[in-house]
Amino acid sequence: MRPESEGEGPGGQRTGLQLSGRMRSACEGARNRLGSGVAESVSPEYLATLRRMSGAAKLRTAFALYWEARKLKAARLRRLHPDWSEEEIQARVREIFMHAVT
């Protein structure tokens, strides 16, 4: 029998991660919001790629995507507001990402 706090990956696979009660609750909430059909909406090739990646590689990819999203948002704001200074652009990006929800 595995510990209650052990994390689960896609399809209920054990990840070996020990999650705190708060993190476990957040993960369960996300799983409930996303539902079981999420895996059905992505290609089998993409899922296979994710399963082959190490946890560290997934984390690096997530961080890279996060920072690229911030760059894209800043670029969009520059186009929409050519009169804004770089400081105003970055302040708005910080505000947007601070309050972002999925």
C-alpha cells in the first residue's frame, strides 16, 4: 500500500513524489476541473513524449513556456500601446501574470 501523499501522474501512474496536504489538494482539484477527457484531447505521440521526459526536463520545459508566454504578452502590449515605456510594459505583464488563473 502506498502512502496517501504520494503523487500520481497521468492515468494514475505513481510518480514517487511526496505531496504535502495542500499540494495534494490542489492537484486533486485540478484533476477534478480538468476531468478525465483531457488525455483524450492530446495526441498519443505527445503523451508518449511527456512520459519519456524526466521530471527535471518537464520542469525545465514548463519554466521555458512560462517565460516565453511572458515575452509574448509583453510583445502584444508593445503593439497595442506603442506609447508605453518598457517599465510600464513590464509592470503590466507582472500584474497580468500575478492574477492569472488557468
